[in-house]
Amino acid sequence: MHDELSSANTNSSSPRSYVEEEVAKIMQEFPASLNVAMACMWMLGHLKGEELKLLHTAQTSSLADYYALATAGNVTQAQAMADLMIKTLRPYHISCLSREGKAGAEWILLDFQQVLVHIFSPQARQVYALDELWQKAESISIPASYYGPSDELPPPPPRNYF
């Protein structure tokens, strides 16, 4: 299975998207279940998820090795995050075993076997407080480059009028 995780099905004749290219890099960079978790974190950040947190729960939970937590600004954003992860991980033979939280849900749970992804509304994140519940789990650092592009434009270059 580790070999399946390290390379995507490349028989497709269509060019890969930016997201697919970035996920492919991540899937080769980390060990098996961590590469899935980091790919999920990159996608959550790329779609402007907030309060990203990755917990290594292998020693504290029998449910999964990693819990990925993110806050979405609205339901549409949360659904887009979930849909993107399911679609992008499929070529790696990683299927979502369960998806809880459909249209209008305040909390979406995706079960990728060794990785559980939780996408919350800001209110649900406070109510369910999984950050506190799993506080004994090791927190994995998320690279700053995983956060999506900023909407802020860089300042224009200085003009020289003379």
C-alpha cells in the first residue's frame, strides 16, 4: 500500500491541475499516513481554511493516526474543502470511508481511514472543542506555505518620476 500512496495513477491523458501537482509533491514527501494528513492540510489551507491544526493521535486514539482540524468561513467553503479532498485523493487509492455532515452542516467529518478530517463552522469549533479534547495529542507543525494565497496585493513598486 505504501507504493500506492507514493505515486498517483498517471494513466490519465488530461494535464494535472495545480492542486493535483501540489498534492502529488506532498504525497511523496512524508511517510504513508502522514502524507495523507499533510495533503489534507495543504488542501484545507489552499481553500483558505482557518485555525488549521494537525494532531498525531496514534498514541491517544484508536480511531485514526491523525486528526486534521480546520475552520471554514461558511457552509459552501466547507463543502468545497470536503469535495476537493475526496476527489484529489482518489487517484492514490485513498477513498473516503465515511462522510458525515451534508448540505448546511456546521461540522463535516471525513474518514480517510488513518486520517480523520474535521471541518467546522466557527461556532461548531467552539462548541465541540476538539482542540481541548485531544490536547494530549502531539501537534504537528503546518508549514506556512500550506496556507492559501493572500487576497492582499503586494504594494506597488515605487515610481521614479525624475
